[in-house]
Amino acid sequence: MKTDYVAAASKLASTFHRRGFTKPTGYFFILVLAYYLGYLSALTKNPSTKTLNHNQPPQSADIDHYQFQTQCANPVPYQLARKIILNRVFNDTSPYMNFPQPHIEPFLRHKRIKGWGSTGAVFENLIRKVKPKVIIEIGTFLGASAIHMAELTRQLGLDTQILCIDDFRGWPDLPSKFKDIKMVNGDTMLLYQFMQNVVYVNATEKVMFLPYSTQSALENLCQWGVFGDLIEVDAGHDFHSAWSDINRAYKLLRPGGVIFGHDYFTVADNRGVRRAVNMFARVNGLRVKADGQHWVLESR
Ligand SMILES: C[S@@+](CC[C@H](N)C(=O)[O-])C[C@H]1O[C@@H](n2cnc3c(N)ncnc32)[C@H](O)[C@@H]1O
């Protein structure tokens, strides 16, 4: 198409020449014409340069964005939560048994805890309010917030199981930022250091974990009927990760339960947490409350 326009322009140029147009006028005219033809050509080649109507309602296929696993199994009694995970994930053997193995011990520190907003007032506020039997934490890292919640439930005399979901891989440049968390043959010791922290504070009876992606761990909890009264979302902070985690997690919330998460009011919120939380609340007719840097949503 573009070559046709160019051929037409050069044909016109030679016609002008034959008919004796003065040079500057002729060249100026050709320049304007070539520019216009080029513009026309770009339009026909790339229809996306046409104005798009961003207000169009979503097409039916877009509904997939809002659909996650539809039906979970009926909730099992809360006393079974830990047992089911031991059975399904760890073949009925406690992962804390004989921990740490002799070949792992030299890579661990007795206690190495680091978190972000992991001891904010929101934890105590919600634990006092909900008195949870099962807490599900999505994003655990070294266990700072999980250990804080274990301490709080202990102080309040609550018999609470805390189920921690994390792939314990952190993120790609973790080894350069956390040099004291060792890497062995490309495998970060994050999981073992988290376990060591839990052992150190004597919380192995309260804290169990699922060392998988949030997506597969949450889907499995849904299939097994393992629900939570309190769910903390603090894993991937980009919009799509947060959107997926919140949608999957909300399905696991018992009636009267509360779901909450970090980075509603920190710089990280611009990466998508706040947008995901607000959109989830809007779509589900919920009201977002804030507690410090955290967002809070109550089940309907
Ligand atoms: C901000 S840290 C969690 C901090 C923790 N809640 C605290 O306050 O101490 C985020 C964690 O989410 C985990 N994570 C991120 N995306 C994940 C995913 N898709 N599946 C599993 N874990 C993920 C990372 O490995 C990391 O340990």
C-alpha cells in the first residue's frame, strides 16, 4: 500500500517537472503531499491509531478475570486443619521432625527475623476482635508476622493454628540483598531459616506451612475445605498477584472472618495492592477499612 502512494507521488513530481512548475513551489507541494500520503498509509496499516472507546462494557470473555475456583469443599472442623496439611503435604510426618538436619545446620542462624510492618497494631486489633481458630498467612518470608501472631494468640490464651503459605523463594535478587541467608547449589535457605525461627521461639505447634505458590496452595486448601477466620495477604505486590491472591483467599474466609494485608499506604501500593483491594471491594460490594499501613475487609 505504502509503495503505491510513493509511486503516485513520484509520478506527480515528474508531471510537475514536465509542465514547468518553478522548483521551490513544486518541491514544497510534493513534500506536503508525501507527508499526507504517508499518514494515510500508516492509518490503513495500523488501525489501532484510530480512537479507541475505553468505555465499552467488558466482552463476555473478559468475565474470566473475575472467575476463580468456584466451589470449595465444605469447611472441615478447625481442629482438622493442621492434620489435613500434615497428611496431604507432608505424608503424615511433621516437617519439624529432626530439624535441622546436620548438613543444613551450618547454614542457619539461631534466629534471623526480618519483616515489613510485621508487628503493626492491626495484628493485635484483629486477633482480639476475631479470636481466630485458624489464621492463613499468604506470604511469610522469615516468619516475622507469623511469629508475632503466634505470640499474640499465646498471650490471649487462644488455641490458634497459623497456616503459612510461601514458596520460600523470595525474589530473584534476594541473595544479593540478604547475604546472610545462604544459598546452596542455587537453593536459598529461606524455608529452613523460617523453620529455624519458628523452632527458636518454640512455636512449632502453632505454625504449619505450605511451601508452594500461593495459587496452588490456596486452590488446594479450597479443595480440602481448610478455611480461615483471619487471612493475611502479603505475597506478590503487583496488581495481578494481589488480585489473584485476594480472590482466592476470600473464598476461604469463614463467615464473620476478616481478610487483611500490608502495603495499602506504602510506596509499594502503587505497584498494585491498593488497586487490587479497591477493585475487589467494588466488585463484591465491600468497604475497605484502613489500619495503619494495612487494608482490612470483613466478610459479608
Ligand atoms: C513481603 S514478604 C512477606 C513478609 C511477611 N508477611 C512478614 O511480614 O514478615 C513476601 C513473601 O511472599 C512470597 N511470595 C511472593 N509471591 C509468591 C507466590 N506467588 N507464591 C508463593 N509465595 C510468594 C515471597 O517468597 C516472600 O517470602
